[in-house]
Amino acid sequence: MAILELQIDDAPILRQKAAAVERIDDDLLQLIEDMFETMYAVEGIGLAAPQVGILQRVIIVDIEAHFCEYPLIALINPVITEAIGEELGEEGCLSLPGRRGIVRRAMEITVEGMLPNGKKIKFNADSLMARVVQHEIDHLNGILFIDRLIAEDQKLLEERKEEVEEGKDTRCKIQNTRCQPLES
């Protein structure tokens, strides 16, 4: 296994659409292993192949530490077939170090794709899993979370930061973990 180089900031590959995987072979399986090793090395929870310089429709997600009902998964040619509701959540990106923003995403999604063993899979996801899968599939389409930012939503992030700094925020944090009351 190897840690792959992350494509960051203005890397052109981040704006390109990834090609569908035509066959699962040893090279693809090695890529998936290397993607997991890379993601863990930088303490991420999701990664798409274009983020490591490969224009193939492959994503990995591991949020098990936050939501044990969603074990780690590698998806080949993932497609969102249904999206329900909308929610705001704070996101960052391994390819955009230090940048964060409030992004509107579907609350629940249905995803279809293929596992590394070649079996087709269809599952429903909500909460953090839905958000991460949508974020990673965006990468496969050359879309970054900053493309989805809406100015009025970013005001919420700034207001929340000010409230936290002043010790006035008793609501839940907007973040990529289960909702926890803020400590005073």
C-alpha cells in the first residue's frame, strides 16, 4: 500500500469529470487500498479518486467512528438515484486545506454502485453518510463544495462562530459528527 499525493487547490484534475470504471482488476483494487491508506494518513472520512490524481469513478467513505451503523465502504461508479429533503451542514475538503463552508445537501439519499468484489449494491443513507457520499460524488463530476456555497448560508457560519466565541451559543454545533451540545 502507498500514500498517494493529494491534488489540492487549483489542480486541474479536480475540475474534470471522472470516467466510469469498465472493469475491476488488480490495479483498481490497489488504487482503492491506497486511497484508504491516504485518507487515514490525513485523517479524512471520504476520498474520491480524482483527489489522488485518478480520473475514475471511485469513492471511499469511512465514518464508522461517528456512526457505527455505516461501516467503511468503497464504491465504484456510484450514482444517487433518489434525494429527499435538504439540510445545512459544515464541510471541508482534503483538496482545499483550511477552507470550510456551510453547504446545502439532501438529507437522505439512495445510492447505487458496485463494490470492489463486483457485486452491485443499493443502499439508503442519511445524516453524515449522505453528506459525505454527495460530497465525494461531486468530486467525480468536477464539483467542489465551494461551488455550492450560498452567501446567506455562510452568514450562519460567521454568526455561529461569533456566538461560540462569546459563549452565547447553546444550540448544537454544525459539524460532521453527531450533534453535541456546546460546552460553556
